[in-house]
Amino acid sequence: SADKSLRVRGAFTRSDTVIDKKPYARWQGSMTAGEAVVLVVASAGTPGWLVPVLIGVMAVVLIGVTLRALR
């Protein structure tokens, strides 16, 4: 992952790697069956209401396009 704000919860360790002069974080570890891995991404500073509104707008547009195509 190129996103340095990503955190992994579980039995994993972070190892940074550079490929083509771009830094990447690599997570290494082992898991047992049923163990949860949680990825935590830092907030990008967007308001919490923005994503649901964008999803709602996209749903309305897709429904409209579908209804128009079915006519």
C-alpha cells in the first residue's frame, strides 16, 4: 500500500519497501483460522455525511438510467 496512514491490527508487522522510487508499506505476519484482520485508514478530512450522500445520488442516477433504458 502506498498509503502511509493505513494501520493493520493483528499479528502483523510493517516493513517499508521502495519500488521505482515510490515508498510502499508491506505488512507481514501469520494468521490462525478465524482470526480477524482489521484495516484502519486514517480520515482524509471529509465530512462523515459526504459518502452516504454520494452513494444516494449515485443510486438515484442509476435507477433513472435503468428506468429510461427499459422504456
